[in-house]
Amino acid sequence: MAWISNDPERGFFGHPRGLAPLFFAEMWERFSFYGMRALLTLYLVKHFLYSDGTAGFIYASYASLNYAMPVIGGLIADRYLGSRKAVMLGAILLVCGHIGMAFEGSPAQVIDGVVVRQSPYDQIMFLSLAFIITGVGFLKSNISTMVGKLYGSKDDPRRDPGYTIFYMGVNLGSFFSTIACGYLGETYGWKYGFGLAGIGMVFGLIVFARGTKWYRNSEAPDPVKLSKPRAFGLSLEWMIYIAAVIGVIINWQLVQNHHVVGSLLLSVVALVVVGLIWFSITQCTKIERERLIAMMLMISLSVVFWTLFEQAGTSLTLFADRNSDRSLFGLIIPASVVQVFNPMFIVLLGPLFSWGWVALARKGLEPSTPMKFGLAIIQVALGFGALVVGGAVVGEDAQTGLIWLVLAYLLHTTGELCLSPVGLSMISRLSVARITAMMMGVWFLSSAGAHYLAGFIADAASASAEGGAVLSPQESLKVYTGVFYDLLIWAGGIGVAVCVASPLIRKLMHTDAADMHTEGKGSKAA
């Protein structure tokens, strides 16, 4: 049998043929997303002359909204639009956003002590970010859902390997885009790096559209209701499209006002916490209540991890730019390209971790989920510790060796491999059945909160002011290593405490209960 054929059931390496366009569409979408991400902070600081702190908050608002919007986009797709149309809408918005980022204008200048940015290019940049945020909201969760719908039953043995193939596209896209877009953007001009990211998204849109006939169960749940004229003669479908444009305008303002984003996230967190406390007291059995407590503890721990991990796009990139000797075999690696070590290590180490967990489980030695969370936080702390050590052995030029950044990214990646794969599994296993979807949303919103909090750490590590005035390498090294040392101590302490407390948290999970081992058995509350 050919590896790739028109067989709808086994036409892509033994998987449904629809997996091929979804794989390549996601690969190109991630190519565009991570290519732009690699350049964004440097672009804000060097082209628009924002301070490190301001750039960090812009990046944080952008990233947090990217994780919050898929909750809304997923609801709209499930109830009204259908996955395929939602992904198409998201892809079109993403194309608009990434192409818009290529319009950079002239670099900002300092005139009489005031930063003058060429209008309207700063607003074009913010509007482009808003298009990307809204586009990701419609695409991110729904394209993943479409993969699952390709398989006829939930117990299809090809299902998990199919997701593995799909997420390989994510890593390939991020790996190649970080190198290509980062190099072009820093070497030849920002517009070339952002332009290449836009071209990648165009390819993703074309590939997805051409694969329409292979998708399954991805149309609107009620096509008649969707197309029926409503207010002003507009169908519900067109009202959703108009609402998406309004969403772009709202996000255009939000991404420029991190205080508003923070207030919105805080309000949502307060509502969720109050709601879950009420639900656990009035609707749950003792076991369900304790599982809910365990979930909230681990979701909080995931916020700690991702807050530190996401320094990659801000303070770590600026540290690489200012205080790292990035020469390798006679070549100078652009600061943005240093981020490639994360997807590289994911590709290299992901299979080893997957095999290792299985091997340990067979021997009864696999760490519990809380222990994995604790180990993840310890490793991300040690990653910052590596940079502190590197900063302590520099010469007069205050440039750390590239090996210390490589070691930091290695430790951050191994931490990610301990925590990230088990998060959604933990939610699906421990949630009371009737709030599983909501808890999935809480998990994604916690990532949004983590990205927002990461902006405060980036601000603490700021080594430049408005107008592009940067501290000397010796002074900036003191700032960075001081912040990184604090992260090492605090995060390391939290990680150790979690490891010590992991048996207690595991006890709250009630993993030995009958419903954790019996297929299809529901909880008492459900």
C-alpha cells in the first residue's frame, strides 16, 4: 500500500487521508506564528524604540489573548459555525495579520528627547497583532478537534499516533520558521522576516482549503439555522463574520492596554474560583471535591511554570541579543534564532520521554502527575540557574558563552516535556463529567494568565528605556543575572515543595478509585 493515496480511511501513512491537509495546514500556521513570535520583542525594542518593559507588556498582552480567544472560538464553532468554517475564517484573519506585520515604515527616532514613531505604522502593527489574535481564536482549538473527528471511534488505535503526527507538524513549523524568519528579519530587514511568515500562512490557507473533501463531521451542527436570515436580512453565519471583525477592533485596543487585559483576566479568574467553590460544595461528592482541589492546585502550578518558560520570547531573547556570544563555527546566530533550541530539543527528546514514561510505568516507577509538575518547575528554575552561572564566568566584555543558553533551553524543554503532555490528560481524568469542557477552558485560560504574568518578569529584567537607550553590557548583565537568580531561588523552592507534597496531592486525586480504571463509568455527581 502506498504511504500517501486517495484512500479516505488509510491514505496518509495508514491514517485517514484528511490528516494530510490538517498536518500541513497546521505546520504552515505554526510556521507563521512562531516566525513572527521570534522577531516581535526585538522589533518592538529596536524598530519602534519601546523600552524592554513596555515591549514585554505588549508581548504579554498579545500572547495571553492568543490563549484566551480559542475558548470563545471553540464555543462558536461547536454551537453554530462548525470546525471547518471556523478554521477557514481564522486562517483568513491570520493571513491579513501576518501580511500587515510586513508594513514596518521607517524606524522610530528620538527628537529632543521624545520618541517619534512614524504614523500610522505603529497602529498597523497593533492592528495586525489583533488580526492574528482573533484568527488564532478561531483556528487553534478547532483544527485540533478536526483531527479527532477523522477517526470513526474514540478507541481507534490510530487516534493517539494520529495526534502525534499532527503535533509533529507544529514542531517542524516552529523549528524552521524560527531559523528562516529570524535570520531574514534581523539580517535583511524586519519586513522580510514578517513577510516570510505571511507567505507561510498563505500556504497553510491554500492547503487547508484544498483538503475540504477529506474532512469529517466538521460542518455546522445546524446548517439551516446558520443560513437563515435574521436581523437586517443577515444570516447567522454573516453575523458571526461581522462579529469577528468587531473582535479584531476590540483586540486592537486591548493589545495596547495591558492593564485592561490584566483586569479582564483577574475578573474571569475570580468568577471561575467562586463558581468552582460553589460547585464543589453543593454539587460534588467528597472524592470529586478533593479531585477538584487537586486540579486547581496543579493548574496554579502550571501558571508558575509557563510564566517562567515564556521568558523565551522576551527577557531571554534580549539577554541573547545583549549578553551572549552567539558565535558558532565562525557564524553569528541572530538573537531571535536562539529560540530554535526549544523546538529542536522537543523533536529530539520527545520520543525518548514518551518511551521513558512507558518503560517506567511498566516497572511501577513512573512519577505521579504532581511529581512531574514539581520536577518541571525545578528544571525551569535550573535553566535560569545555568544563565546565572554563565554570567559569573564572563570576561570583561560581559558576554556569556552560547553553551549556557543552550543548557537553559535544554532544561526548560525537559521541564516542558514533564508537564505539558500530562496537563490535558489530567483534566480529562479528574474532572466531574459535566464540567470537563469548562475545566479544559480553565486550563487554557491559565496559560493566558501565565503569559500575562510573564510580562511583569520581563519588566523586572528591563535593561533599556523608552527611546532605545540600553545599559552597557556590564550593567545589563547584572540586571539579567539578578532577576534570573531570584527566579532560580523562588521557582526552585516551589518545585522542591511540590515534590515533597506530591504524595498528598496524589492522595487528593484518588487515582485508585474504581472510576479511574473502569471504562465509561461516570461519577456520582454526573
